[in-house]
Amino acid sequence: MTAPQNPITRAIWDGTLPIKFSLDSTEAAALGAKAIVEPYFIEAPRCSYFPLWTSQIRKYFVDMALNFIGDDADIWYDVDGTPLKWHYPIGLLYDLHTGYRPDSNSPPPLPWPVTVHFKNFPTDKLIRAQAIDATQDFFMSMIKEADFLRNGSTKKVMNLSKNDQTQLWDGLWSKNYDRFWSVNYRLVINDGQMPKHIPIRIYLPDNCPVIQEPISPVDENGNQLTLGDVLHQVLPELFPSPLPSENASAAPVPVIHGIIPQLEIPIVWASQNLCYPDNFLHIVVLLGI
């Protein structure tokens, strides 16, 4: 089966972020650096994960005469002193930690400055399992969780052949849209059936707990809910109306993949077209400018 020619999912898949990786200055001397170590730049897909880049980043700094003999799992990243959760997609981490509103008049903070650490892994804040295998396991567990929310079971995922399940992950790490979406399309389209619940996670500023509730795609009368309806239902104080605010710049906005989607779009459509590869609709809510 070939991947659907969906320009929206394709544009999301092709979205990238320029990132500047700098070695933590307090670690440089302890790791044998004799001079200033130049930062490393990459153009990373928004839908990717940091552990998929760790070996490449490690090689660069070791080749710069860094004395490091630990495992990739010892390497971690932070932004402004806050450790980055390796099991979050890179695009989600950027939207969450920069707090950049696409409707502001200021340019986006690019390249995104990220600090690389080779020592002092913060086990109290991060899960110590950054190997690619662990990332694959976590990714597949999210795929199954999304399937359970849609259908009340993980049958659709478990009924995929072993090759198809492997193809999901292979398509992601190899950045192969056709390979990934030729399988994933069958999951998100849900055989044309209305899902029981929407796989959705909502992120707020200031380290607030992630909101993940069972969200029905329809109201009590069977009418399809919009993105605005869902935000109004879950966060009525921030979204007192399901419709856009008249004072747009002062109102909170949802950000998905670095854009502000219209509140009027159906939540089922958003879930099928704007989800990350783990099939969750990850929404970062940013406060007024």
C-alpha cells in the first residue's frame, strides 16, 4: 500500500528545525577539552527524537578531542538549565521550551540553542534510557496507547504484521514518509469509523502537569466537536469560548507543529492530519503576548 498524497501530513513530516548544540562549558575542561569546542549544527526533523541524533552528536564532540568513553545513554540535553525529555518529539520540545508564538512580531529563536551534557545525568528529572531501542519501545507504546483511545483496544496495531510494525519505526528513523505513512494511514483513518476518544495531550507553561483526558469527538447530540470546543471543555478559564477571541494577541493560543491552527477545525480532522508520528495530537498552549 502506498502512502496517501496528503499535502498536510507531508508538510508536517518535512518540517525541520536548525539546532545549535554547544558543549556545557563547565564540563569541557573535565572532559579534556584543551580549547574552545565549536558548536555542532544540524537540521533536525520536527517529528524526530534526540536519541536518534545522539551518536552523531557524540562523534562530533569526541572527534574534537573530547575524552568521553561512556554510553550514549549518559548523554543528555538542556535548554536554559531545563533538561529536555528525550521521549518527546523535537518539534514539541521546541514549541514548549521556547514559548514562541507564531503570531508575534519577533523572529523565531533559530537556530535553537541546546546544551549537550556528557556528565551528571539528572536521574531525578529524566528517564535514564536514551538508547535507540528504548526510544523505539516508547514510540510503539504511544502508538498502541493512541489506538486504545480511538478503539477501546489495541487490536488495529496488534493485527499489523510484524513487518508493518517494524516499518513504522524504520520509516520514522530513516525519515521516509512513504514507508511510514503507508502503514500509519490505516491506523489514523480508523477504517472510516468515528473514534471513541481523541489521542490528545495538552501542555501548559511553567512545568504544569500534562493534560491527558478521554476526549470524545462528538457532543451529547452526536455533533462533531471542533478544536475550540475541546479547549473550551478542558481549559475553560483560558478558553472561555470555543471561538477565537476578538483580542487575539492577548488571548492564549494552541500551537501544533509551530503553527496556530484555527479553532473551528473539527477535532477528528485535526487528530488525523496534525498528529505527530506517535499518533497523538500534541498541543502546546501559549499565553497572551
